[in-house]
Amino acid sequence: MRFVTSFRFIHAADLHLGSPLSGLMLKDRQMAERFAAAGRAAFSALIEYALAEKVDFLVIAGDVYDGAWKDNHIGLFFNREIARLSRAGIPVYFLRGNHDAESIVTRTIAMPEGVHEFSTRKPQTFVLDDLKVALHGQGFAERVAADNLALSYPAALPGHFNIGVLHTSLSGRPPHAVYAPCSVADLAARGYDYWALGHVHAFEAVSTDPPVIYPGNLQGRNIRETGPKGVVLVTVEDDRPRYERIMLDCARFETVDVPLDPEMADGAIPAAIEAALLPFAETADERPVALRVTLSGRHPAAERIKAARSQWRDDVQAACHRIHAELWLEKLVIDVDTTDAEAPAAETELMVDIDALVRDIASGQTLAVEDMIAEIGRKLPGGAAPGEPLLGAGEQELLAEARDILRARLAGEG
């Protein structure tokens, strides 16, 4: 045994404080604002948890901030919360990632005593003599970090529990961009006892010997960041680390698919939706959950459903609330094809005229449609997530929906 102390620490990463709400189009503005505040609320919950558990220290592996500060507001918030740990004698060790690289976040707020930032020029080691712990890390000076930083980390300090802290994509973690690329073998070669990684927003235990862990981000920010979010609590006893996930997110994003069967009666569809939503009642607990519900499959009523999309959206939201007051519909996706029995007669003159009309709009009025979408998007509480259309659908999808509505209404009048 190299050391005899036992201790606990929290490994967090990717706080993205200051990140704007994105891709959430709730009709309830108060709930939208609650989601918008979830990132800061989750960080406050992290501080509360660290204090309650009396952990020995906190490690944050990059991206404390989401980007450059417009003013000092977000820096003051971080300072206020982290000072609570400082007053309790719990030190904090953090480094800069690609979102809060030294060249990006240039404003500064003096940090409390006991809050330590790793150098961005070269690897730096902090030693906790009483615990026989050595922490090694290097932050990003620039947003782009193409070099393998791990290769320059120092060898393990004998007689200590060595922790490597690094913001990295490893050998690649799509859809995340490549930063500080390295292999698990590169990390293992340093001889450390635990690697505290950041950058990937989903929890992943990359390796167990030694533990190489991504805790994921602290708070999901859009529908691409689904499921439970939080930190990792690491307990070291008898020279062995063990870890457990601690969920601290204050709002959550989830997706659910409701497959429709061609033999399903129209009246059975709402019951199928509620059955698919039921498992999320337990997930919600005291936190709001934004659900993206997709209706899929084939059904004779496909076009009628698409034509009544707005009503179905309200009906699904009502179903969410019947199950749990904190379930909210983020978006209803109707990906249902009609069955052959009720397929539209696309070859008829009437249907061809509708298709031609839609094509004319798409080809001749694209800029006008884009301008209208942008104008509506500016009035929504929150923007689009990266890669997400402002209205949850692109102009082609919206025009296709208009075509389906026309077909359904004309068929109803026929």
C-alpha cells in the first residue's frame, strides 16, 4: 500500500455557466424560464451536496463557463457559490476547457482562498500533503487544442494518490469536436490512479484500471443532452477508488417514441401515448422534464393527425400533466405514414396541383419563408439548439406539413 489515508472527492465537468436556454418552445413562459435557470440551480445543488457530504475536495475538469462574459454577472455567481466551499475548508481545483479557454474568457473575478486553477502554459501539480494526493492538470490557453497534452503530464508522485485532470475528446467522441486528442494507453502510461476527464456531455466510464471517467455535464441544456445529469463522487479506501454517479440536474430532457399500429383504432392512440409517458413520472420527481414525443409507424389516420397537429400537441401536453405535473412537451414529432388503404391519390390532378403549389412556394419564396421563421424565432423564449431549426422544423418540413393539412381538409370536403 502506497498510502493509508481515505478520502472522498467530487469530479465534475462541463458546467457551462452562462449557457443560454436553447431549443425549448414551451407555451408556459414561467416553465421556460425555470429551464433557463436550471444550469445555475444545478451548480448551487452541487455546492449544497459537497457541503452536506463534507467531501475533501472538488475537481472541475473544464468548461466552467459557456463562453466569454458579457459582464461580470456569471463570474460573480460562480464566485459567490464557490466561496461557500472555501469557507467550509473544501478546496477546489479546476482548469479551462475549449469553451472557457484563456483567450475566450478574459474577464476575471478574484477567486476565494482555496480555489486553484491549473496553468494553461504547462502541466501543473497540486499536492494535498494531509491526504497524500497529487493532482496534475493543464487548462486550455486557446479554444483549439490540437496537441496531445497528456504526453507532457508528469510521472506519478510516489506515495500519493495521483489524479490526472484533462479536458479531452480522447481519440474521438462524436458529435463532440476533437480537443487535446489522446488514447487511453497514453493516460495509463502516466501511472495515475484516477483520470478526471471533461468535454463529453454524457457519462462514460472509459476504463476501470485505472478509472478514466467522464462525469457528463452537470445540467442538460437541450434535447440533444437527454437523461440524468450530475457529477461523480469518488471514494478512496484501502488504496482503491470507487465511484458513483450523483444526479444534481434541476431540469431534464427526454425522448419517447410511440409506435402506431395500422390496426390501432383512432381512439386507442391517446391511451398508447399515456402508456409511453408513464415511466417518466418517476423520472420527474421534483424536477421538470421536457419530453420530445414522436409518433411513428403507419396508420390510416396519418394525414388527419398531421392536419390536426396543433390539437394533438395540446392533447399530448394534457396527457403529460395527467401523469405528472412536471412533465412538459418539448416537441411533438409526427412521423407517421399513411397505410395503402387510405393513401392519398397522388396521381390525381387535384393532388398534383397541391404538390406543384408547394414546390412553387419552396422554390420561389424560400427567402420569404426563412425570414418569417427567423422573425417568429426571435419572439420565442430561447433560441435553437446547435443544429436545430428555430421552430423545431425546417422550411421544407413546414411546407410538407402544410401540404398534408391541405390534403386532409380537401379529402374531408370530398
